[in-house]
Amino acid sequence: MKKSRNIILFFVLVLGMFGYHTSLAQNEIFSELRLAIQAGDSEAISKYLDSKVDLKIESQEATYSSTQAKFVLKDFFQKYPSKGFSYIHKGESPGGAKYAIGSYTCENITFRVYMKLKKVGSVYRIDTLDFTRE
């Protein structure tokens, strides 16, 4: 009886550590994306883009390949150099997608940023990225 209790305790601990590690990895993605957006680094953001990305910048909206999206973001950051970026809210949908809402500031303009990450295999990728002028 003691042996089966120890086995059950072991599995509970392992599963708990897995959940903690997964949560930690997801927070790390949001941290890295915050730094990349704050720096206006389209190359760093592109590492997290899904193969197809819904990208909206102001009123221009389209679905791009990850390569195209990287260049669109590069143009955006050149046109609107960053003065800062911070998260307002982060969450998870019932379907398991992660999302975040943030505020991107540049000279005299603030953009509301919405991003949705979906799980692709064992990692999260940006599925939607939206910069809307406030």
C-alpha cells in the first residue's frame, strides 16, 4: 500500500512540474515578444510567427506568410519607432489559445496591440497580430 501511494505521489509531482514548466515557457514567450516589440525588432518577432499570420496595421489587414509579415512589421517599426511597449492584459481562451493586449507607443501616437498565439505541435506561434491606432 505504501509503495502504490509513493508511486501516485511521484506521478502527481511529475505532472505538477510539467504544468509549471509549460506555464513558465508560455510566460517566457510573452516576455520575449514584449522585448522584441519594444525594440521594434521584426527579426526577433518573426521567430514566433506561424506560417500564415493575420496581420493588421492601422486599417491595412491581410493574411501574410511569416516572411512577408516580417517585412511588413519592419516597415511599421521604421515608420513608427518605438518609445515603449507594455502589456495591459494576458489570458487564455477556452480552446487553449493564448492572447495578449498591449500598448505600443511611438512619437505622439499610441497603438493598441492585440496578439493571439495558437499551439502548433508543442509550441505557441503568433496567429494574429493587430496594431490599431488609439
